[in-house]
Amino acid sequence: MNVSYYPGCCMHGTAKGYDQSIQSVSKTLGVNLVEVDGWTCCGATSGHATNFELGVVLPARNLMAAQKRGLEVMVPCAACFNRFKAAEHHLEADPELKARIENELQGRIKADLGITNSVDFYVNQVGLPAIREKVTRKLAGLKVASYYGCLLVRPPEVCRFDDPENPMSMDHLVEALGAEARPWSFKTDCCGGALTVARTEQVVRLVDRLVAMAREAGANCIVTACPECMANLDMRATHGMPIFYFSELMGLAMGAPDAGKWLKYHHVDPMPLLRQVGIFL
């Protein structure tokens, strides 16, 4: 299975553990990630706030590059995914805007852009049965609060992914890995996003509440698919708990030999929890 892969800025920097774990599990699952040639920043999170049309043309340029291979494009970063889907939404709704941007980019943008986030791709295209077949070590003992954040599911008419109030895709995925998905009502509450520097005290308040509610729900870790959420939850919570990218849990369950490398990037060390539940690297 081939899919275009848009890493975006963070996957080669602050979220390189996310990128490396996605690369690893994709290889295990027989997925060939074809990185978009000449990709550039999509404008998340400030481009669209600066100028509306800039917020459309930046992801549109990357979509045009991805379409040259005729493949669906998988976007692992939730913020990038949101900007890609927003561009798709505006281009579909406004033919004049689409014409201006195509003229500026000197190319055509296909009507069916085929944009998917990484959770959607693995759960609904690779499929949970195929994932279960590759599990060599069930993650029994991990009690997971699946945290989707704002940008994977909202606005629902733009993202068109899962239930915007109670998404379940990531819950089903962690259960396929042998972990326990704990029900909780904060899975789409905001963590503060890009305000981690400008409004640090507000972010601390938000993430402390999320971690407290995850503990109250019986979770011993949180899993996410958003580099911004990961950074805030992993670094800003004053009483932190282990935070994982969903792909890191996939790699652990599939016996990836390089899993220990990804986990060293974490601020809150997840190794004590893993040893406690009998997962040794």
C-alpha cells in the first residue's frame, strides 16, 4: 500500500519520535510512505490568522505537489491536517478563490484531494484486523486516555473525521494493541495549542486539568496524535503522567527494536510505567 506522506515542520524536529514510530510501524504493516516532494510549511498555526488567503495557498501548494503521484496524502500532525482540510473546504466552496490560487500556483488542484490523518489511515484503511495480526506483545496493564484535542475533529463539517464530541477511533486502536481504553469526557477539550509560550500559565492550568481528569478516569497514561498536544501535556503539566503518540504504542506492541529511542525524547519518562506493567525494552 502506497500513500503520500506530508511530515510538516514538526515531524523532522520536535516530533521526530512521532515520525520515527510512524516510519517503523508503516514498514511493519507493509505501508510505503512516499514523502511529498518539495513540501513546505502549511501555515499552521499562525498563517491563516495572519492572512486568510495565505492560510489556503500554503496547504494548497503542498496538496498540488502530493497529487502529482496520484496518491492519497496522509498528514500525521493534527494541526497540519486541520489546515489541509480547511483549504480543501474553502476551495470546494469558493470557485473564484480556487481559480485565483490555481493561477498563483500555476497548476490545477483536483476536486477529490484525498486527505487523511494518521489515525484515520491506520484504523480505517490499514484496518484493525491487520494491526492485530502484527501485535507480538499485548500492552496489557496500560490504561489509556485517548486524547484527540481540538484539531482532528473540529470543525466537523471541515475535518469530517469521527464523532466531534466522542471520537472513538484511537480508543479502538489502543484496544487492538491489548491496552485498555478508559472512557472519559475530556478527550476533545483544548490543551492550549500554540499558546504554550505566549500564555504559559493558561496552558499549565488546562493541561493540569486534563491530566487530573485522566487520572480520575482510571488512566495511567494518555495517548495523542498531535505534536502540539504532546508538547503541552508532556512538558507543561505540573504533575505529569506518561504521554505517548499512538504510533509509539503501535511500535511497542509490534516489537519495534528502535522503540526505546523514541521514548528517550519524552519529558515525562514512560519507562517506569512500562516496567511496572511488565513491558521491558
